[in-house]
Amino acid sequence: MDTLNVSYMLRVSHLGASAICTHTINFKFFRNFYLLIFILIMKQIFPILLIIILVQSVEVYCQVPQIKWWYDVKDMSYGNACAGDIDKDGKLEIVFGCYRNDSCVYALNAEDGTLLWKYNTGGCNDAAPVIYDADNDDTLDILLTSSCVPKTFCINGATGRVKWIANSNGSDSPPTIGDIDNDGKQEMLFGEFNGTVRCLNIENGNLKWVQTVDTNSWIQTEPALLDLDDDGVLDFVVANWSFDTTHCIYGYRGYDHTLLWKTSAPNNVMYHGASFADIDGDNKPELAIGSYDGHLYVLNGEDGSIVFDFSFLNVFYIGAPTSIADLDNDGFYEIVFINYSKISAVNHNGELLWSQSIPYCATSFRGAAISDVDNDGILDVVYGSSKGDVIALSGRDGSYIWDINLADHIGKDFNIDHGPIIADFDQDGYLDVFVVGGYSEYPAIQNNYGRAYAISTGSKGGPDWLMFRRDIRRSACVPINTTDIKDNYIKSDFTIYPNPANDYITINLNDIDLINNSQIQIFDILGNESKCPLIRNSDYLKIDISNLSSGIYIIKLKGNLMDDSRKIFVKI
């Protein structure tokens, strides 16, 4: 019985084992079969999947600029552009002028490039316009000069209708706006072809004064407005294109336009005016200006003395305006300049930070815009070239970020003799770049053509660069967090020093109402607000920062017609 039971159990076990073994064999067979089929299928699909993954990776990690829209005109634009909400619809518009075969000033909707209005000045609009509420009617206006017709214009930004036209001696000089005579009202200053600087009442265009600089020269530089002598009143600096062997940079007192100083630069031509900032950290403004002999001059704003003179061997022709910004986040400003075929940056000590040749043997003449176009926390440099390229470089080291060739798009020779502006044109959260290019042939002007382009960078970032030299004073300095598209951005002007600081900082506002009524907030880089004692003086604001830890902070000021921020460095 036990034997039989054991035998039965053995048989059953054997059968069971056989069944299990058979099941295992069948499973392995089908598994291998399906695996083989999968491998054969994937052999065909894998290259496609790999390409998709690579493309997606490129799209994620590399910026690919895209053309958003374009608008055709009948000639090139040399005067650069400006942007603002000129029709009060909560969106940006772009204003630029064209040359003699077109003679029009255009206002385009920045969102889609449609025409808001255009106005024919009858002349060459090759100076950058400026946006400002000239007559305090709560409407932004367009102020511009013309060279072919000796006229100056004030145009209603919303409608394109002329508010006033004033006579001039012809000008390529971009106008500058500021209360130059300290009467509580804004004036418009610009240089003229007969070597003079003209000052107009911007409310009605009436002449206030004309200052003769050098009758044997052209004043094509835009006046830079700043306080040179620390008397709390704006002064101005211009340079000339002289027809003799001596070319000079001039500093004038604002309220009586008396000459404060002049600095000679032999055998030079000064085409664009000076940028200004506290470059060397001495709590006083310096001016950076290029000349046709390839020299970059940095001057002491107080007396016009040369702080440093930078040049390359056998490299000439700095006709483009300079731009100033803290490119490497070290708390000091750097200067970006273009000497025809090379774009470079030097630090506050006059040492070369980086230099790059303009690709494809091209040239550039209108200067660079500065913004963080790849959203990495470092300011970048964007410019256009004579071969139709718009190029973005890292401000830290000049390395390539992206470029887009517009000549390929238009299918013709395409010279970009126009400095970019940068902002989020369509409020999609991504920065856009605007330039105008084209082709000019003289005297056969019927062959001239031009096209305005808006290009998406494909990235967030900022700040905006909304005007030639960024603001109405033509400072070319970049504050941070300047993303508001209202007209406040063009009315803010203040300086902070020392920077870096460790105990106190002083804020100069040049406006008694702002001094008495402005709101001041201090934030660390994480957005946490810090409370610091504030001292209000008749001439300035003083903040005790001795309780702050070392690091980067944001000073935010709000007041009448002001909403602006600046970065400070606290070192304990």
C-alpha cells in the first residue's frame, strides 16, 4: 500500500514536473519569438526615434530664433527704432524712420507687424526718434529730426498727426530729452550740420537757445544728458565731425550752456555720442565714446580728462555707438563697442574682456542692444551685420548663442545698418528682436528696398532694450527689471553709489518730488524684502545697509512717473 502510494505519487510528480517543464519551454519559445519580432521592428524604427530625440534635445537646449513677422518699406532705415505703448492699448508699438526713397516714419503694432500709421516727413529720417509725452496730455508722442529737410517733428503717437514742426539746420543727431535748464519742464536737444546744438521747448517746438560748438564741423552725435559737475542740474556732452585736424568732445553746463571742458582727439571723427555710467567705481560719471581712428575713449565726466584709451593694432573706424552694462556680474560696468569688423568688450580698467570678428567678412555700424536673451542670468549682446545676420553673443565671454540670416529669407542682398531693440512684443513670455535692413543704390534710388523684421529669440529673459541707447537721455546703461511697457520706463533716471557698498548707499534722483515722495524697497535675489533705515535729504536719499549680509540686492523705486529697479552689491 505504501509502495503503491509512493509509486502513484512519483507518477503524479513526474507528470506534474513534465507539465511544468512543457509550460516553461512554451513560454521561452514565445518570449524569444516576440523578442525577435520586436528587434526587427525596432531596427527600422530606432533611427527615426533617435532623430526625434535629438531634435527635441536641440529644441530644448538650443535656441532657434524664428521670424515672427516682417513689413516691407521702400528704403533702408539708418536711424534705429523705439518702442512703447503709444496708442494706450496695453501693447507695444514700434516706431522707426526710413531714408530718402521712402521718407516715412512708421508706427507698427509690435505684436503682428500691422501698420498703425505712417507719416511722410519729405526728407531723410536717419536719426533715431524718441518717445515721450511732450505736452503732458497723457499721450505719448514721437519726436524726431530730419536731415534732408531742415525740420524737427512732434507727432501724436496714437494717431500719427503732427503736433508741431520746428525749423532746424538739418540733423542726423538723435534727439535727447531732459530738463536741461532746471525750469521743471523737459527740453529737446540735438546737434546740427552747421556745428551747433539746438534746444527746443518740447510742448510747442519753440526755440529756447542755440549753442555754437564749431562752425567748421557737423554735430551728428546725440547729446548725452548727465550731471557733470555734481550741482544737481543736468549738463550735456556732444562730440563733432570736424573738417579740420582737431576733433573734440565737449562738456557744457546745462542751465546756461557754458563750456565746462573740451577734450581734443586729433584726426578723429565722432559719429555717435557718448554713453555714460560710473564705470570705475569712483561715484562719478564716466563717458565712453568711439572714434574713426579705432580708439575707444573713456573720459572723466567732471573735467573731460582721459581715464583710459583702448585700441587694436590696425583696426579702425568705430562709428557705432557704445553700450555699457555689467556683463560678467562682478559689480562693475563693461563697455561694448564695434569697430567696423570686430565687436569687443572691455572692463572698467580698460582691459579686453573679449573680442569677436563679425562673421562672413561683414561689418556693423549701429551698435548693439544688451539683454539676457538666453535666460541664463548673464546679459548678452545682440547686433546686426552688413550681410543680413542678426547675431547674439554671450556678454560673459563673447561666445556664440545664435544667429539668423535675413538675406536668405528675403532672397536679396540685405544690409542691417540698424541697431536692434529687444522686448516681448506679443506678450507670449519670450523676448523678441526688431531690426530694419535693406539695400540702397545711389543715384538710382528706384532700386532701393527695405524690410522690417521681428524675430523671436525662443527664450525668456530681459531686461527690455526699447530705444536707441535704451532711454531718452541716451545713457545706453542697462537697469534690471525694466519690463513695464508703459511710458514710465522712459521717465526714470537715478544713480546709486557707491556700488559695491558696505555701510551706506546714496540715491541721486535729481527731482525733489521723487526725493520726498518715492517708495523704496530692497530685495535679495530670492525676493525677500529687507528693511533698512532711510534718510531723506533735499538733494538725495541715503540708505543704511549695514544690517545686510554680503550679496546681490535689488533696489526698487516707485514714485510719480517712476517705476524702476537697480542692482547693488553689498560687501561686508
